[in-house]
Amino acid sequence: MKYFVYILMSFSGVLYIGVTNNLIRRVYEHKENLIEGFTKKYRIKSLVYYEEFSDIKDALTREKQLKHWNREWKLNLIKEFNPTLTDLYKTITN
């Protein structure tokens, strides 16, 4: 099974980091406001970064690590992976 750590961004730059075993479904849920909480409240819908793992423990460790990073480090990681901050949802659904 595959596991993903992902980062979503709002138009105003608010970041959200999560982990899932189905990236397409999970991002869709965020985009359609099907999940109550932080991402719905702050309209965080754009997938700007993700990493794939084969072990859930590794994915959870990475998620925790990224959540403890400062904002600048997170933005640098995102920009290295996705320099234009394009919503990557369409690229994962093709």
C-alpha cells in the first residue's frame, strides 16, 4: 500500500499538512469541503506538495517532522518541488 504526506495551501498562503493512503480521494474531500475543521474554515484547497511512502510509520514520522518545521523551511521545500505553486491535483488525477 502507498501512503502520502501532503501539503495544501490556501490563496492567502495558509498551509495544511496531512497524511493519507489515498491522495486523490483526500484532496478531493478537501476541495469539496467534505471535511470539517481547519481546511474548511480557512478554505485550504490547493495541493502544492506531496511525498509517497510504502510504510505508514515513515509517513507519520515525516508528517510530524514537517509540522514542526518553521514556515520558511516548508515554503522552501514546496518551492523546490513545485516552483510555481501550481495546484497539483490535476497532475495526480490523470
